Amino acid sequence: MSEADPDIALDGIEEGKRLIRVGGTTGLSLSERLSERIQKLTWRTPLHTMRLKGRYPLKLIAVPDDPVLGDAGRGQALLDGRLSFRGESHPVDTLDFARGDWGKPFAAHVHSFAWLRDLSTVATRAQAAPIAEVLTGRWLAAYADTVDALAWAPDLWGRRMLFWTAHAPLILSSTDLVYRSAVLNTLARGARHLDRGADKAAVGAPRIAAWCGVVAAGLLIPGGDPRRAFGEAGLARALATGLTEDGGTASRSPAQLLDVVALLATLRETYAARRLELCAPAVAALVRAVPALLGVALGDRGLGSWQGAGPTPASELAAVIEASGVRTRPLRQSRDWGYQRLAAGQAVAVIDAAPPPVGRQVEGGCASTLAFELSDGPARLVVNCGGARGASAQLSRALTEALRSTAAHSTLVLADANSTAIHGDGTLGRGVAEVELSRQESEAASRIEASHDGYGRRWGVIHRRQLLLTADGRELRGEDALLPGGRKRRIGHAPGFAIRFHLGADVQVSPTADGQAAILRLPGGALWQFRCRGGALGVEPSLWIDGAGRAVGTQQLVVSGEAAAGGATVSWAFKRAR
């Protein structure tokens, strides 16, 4: 394990004010969407098919290890004859790769061959190879000679390149020479496809995955030195555009950052199989990404629910961090990624203190500005609903879209409207363009004050939130204020506001008789008291998407009121009673 320098990890706190601006909120233009569509159509032309022709390898130069453990439950399901992912399951015997009615997460999981990692985690080679070869042969029959928009998507080919080579003993154990030749020939065709298409993948994890595939092909397919150099240059560009200076992702999703770290850790083993060191841009990216990833972990050492991601268990996060080879401290203040971390005693609070991801680059972003999550040791006290990107196939589209709304996050909602508009095509529209942030540290407490302009254009107000965590971690004080500001003067009736605090699973709520407080009992026996002033407190049903993408019924505290002409201010506090 390498030790990351604290200065490189940007672990220090930058006190004082700063202004954070988003680069743009519009989605892809019509011409850009048309260009993307035309690019996919060209994959089916005879010209592209000719470009994929060439010599195919008789064998791989080396077989790298897979440094990341798979999911044992999914692996056991494969041994039992079912391929499962995010609540969707299909029998292996009748699995049809050409079907089009799979959910998007399941389809990506199947076509990427990520399930090879799960299978190898629980089975011996003798047990796993027959299953892996059957499914690989079925995929080859459907897509080896057919360049399909989904099956041949650059990011999926990049992942497939990593998984096919790392788990070559499972898919190349057959004595059938025709089948073995088909696998190796398709690998070579996939590499040529990636040479031309890697930069067409979406910014962030998808493009990084595609270029990782190009580099892996250059390292493991004979005669690949020119491709390796070409791939390393492409990977450097993908990392520069897909990661922020402090190690976050363009999507602002911790789950996607975890994916990037796992991809680079897997690529490191591909270099190691050739007794080479990982290329410098990837090493530098890991050194930046790991502290940023740890910075959004809660007290249970798992990831929170941000930008459509569901919670990631501590075991999965720990396995990927171990595979990365980087040991470092959590990043407390990400200057570009936009998350702030407050930690004292057993309490950890993570705050979204930046605009949403740029709409042109990311689909599926959430209107979560100034939301926070709070944990007490291993128990999650305040959460976001999360899970819009990885929800179970059983959840309706309407529900998954609602999970992206401001109301699905622990923050203030004005007039039941999103702080940033969510378009029907999955992109984000107008709303939060600037966040002003101030942070102070003292021996007594850590304090953050942040404001956003998401309601300025429509309602003429600015939302300001102050959070203060005491040094012993036993009290989190907050204040939400709606202040006059923005271009438009509000007319008509005063809009209502609701400050939502979605509670963690199994947190029990007992409101007090005065309607201004509640007692919260956490799993494990801890007792917290919530009090507020400036609004009416209520308890309402809520839901939380767990790590498997399933909806879990929970509760939420809601402080409501009206924003009068001069604005409104609500103060509140969570205090540990025992």
C-alpha cells in the first residue's frame, strides 16, 4: 500500500468565503445528440465492419489478477442457475442476450461481464468455467459479428476487456478451438472498435472505462505497444475531464468515483501482469480520488446517498480502497467536487455545498444542493432517499425520477419546487448556478455557512443554510433562512417551505406534545433530541433506497412554514441525549 502525502490529498481546511459556479446547465444540443446518433449508426455500416478486421491473437500475453472481490450473493445465485442484479433476476438456462426488455442496470451488468467477478469469488475454476463459457458463447453468437449500440457501447467494451482478460481461465478453458478462436478474435475486434470509439463514451466513469480497455488491449494482445501508448494518452485525457482537481467525478456521484477507483485498480493489475508500473496519470488520479471517496463515507464507513447513488456498504468500499493500493485520510473539504465533511466524536456529517453536475455532461443528476447526511457511529441518523441511478427494476419510473428531486433530500424545499429543474430527458435545467460557501474551524466547533440561488429567478429569494458541529460530536445545530435576493421580485401569496430531514432506516420517532421537538431512537440504543424554532414540526412517511436498490419505508421530520415578504428563518438542532 502506498501512503498518500496529506498535502497532495488536499486534506487541509480552507477557511473563509468562496464562490462556486457551475459551468453550464443545459443538456446536449440537438446537433450534439444528432452527431451521437449518427456515430452509433455508422457502427452498423460495412465500412466500420471492415475497420474491425485484422489479425487476431492466438493467445494473450499474460493473464492479470482481478484485485476486487465480487458480490458473494450474486455469485452464489449464478451457481444456483440465476443471474441477478439490482432486484432483477433471470435463469441462466434461458438467458437471451438479444432481448430488449431488461432494465438498464441489469443489461449493463450482463453485457459488461462484471458477473465474472462475482462468480470467481465463490466458485472454483472447475465449478465456474462451464457457466462462464455457456454465457460467453451465447453472447458471441448474438454479438461477435453484430456491432450493437448497447452490447458494443465503448464503456461496456472497456469493462468487458478488463473482465475477459482477468477471468480468461474461466472463459478460455474449453477444448473447443473454434470457440476459443472466437473469443480471441472478438477481443481483437473489440480493441479496434475502442480505438475509434473510446472518446465517444460519456465524460467520467464511462469514458475512463473505455480507455482502460484500450490500454489493457495494448498490454495483453500481441503487437499492442503502439495501442498502449495511444491508450495511455487517451486515458490521461479521460481522467483530466472526468475527475476534478480534488479527485471527485464530473457526475458528483460517489458511486461513480468508487467505480473509477475500481477500474484503475484493475488496470494496475494488468500492468503488473507484464511486470510494469501503472502509468503516471492513473497513479496521480488514484492518489486524488481515494481521499475524496473516503471524505463522503459516513460513520459506518460506507458511502452515502448522493447524485442518484444508493448507499455502498463498508465492506465493498474497503475492498476497493485496499485494491487501489492507496492509504490516506478522508478529504474533509473538496474544493471542486463540492462535498464538505464535518467529523467530531462519533458524529460525521457530509454536506452538498456545490451546484449540481453540469447538465451537458451528466444525465440523471439530482437537485440536492445544501442537503446533508448525518451519522452517529455506525447508525445513520439523517439521510437522503437516494438510489435514482441504481434503483431496483421493480420500482416505477415515476418513483425513480422523484428520487432525484429536492424533496427527496434533507434540505429546504420552496413551493414544492426543485432548486434545479429536472428535464424529462434526464438532464438538469436552470436553477442553482452559484453557491457561496464559508467555513470556520475552532477548538469548540466546526461551522459551515452556504447559500444557493436556485430559487432566486422564480421567487426572488436565496436559501442560506448554516451548520455547526460541536467538538464532542454530540450536537449539530442548523439554521435555514430564505433571504431576499435574485433578479425577480416575488408577487402574489407567500410560498410555503418545507425543511425535510429524512431519517435513517429503523430510526424511531416520538414527537413531543409542544409540536417543536422529537425524540429519535437509533439502532444500537443511542438517543437524540431534535428541536426547532420558526416553523411547525411534523412527522411524515418517507423511503430510503438500500444498497440493493430496494425501497425501505422510513420516516422524515418536516419543518414547514411560509416565506413572508421579508423572508423566513428556522433554527433547529440535533442533540445526543445518551
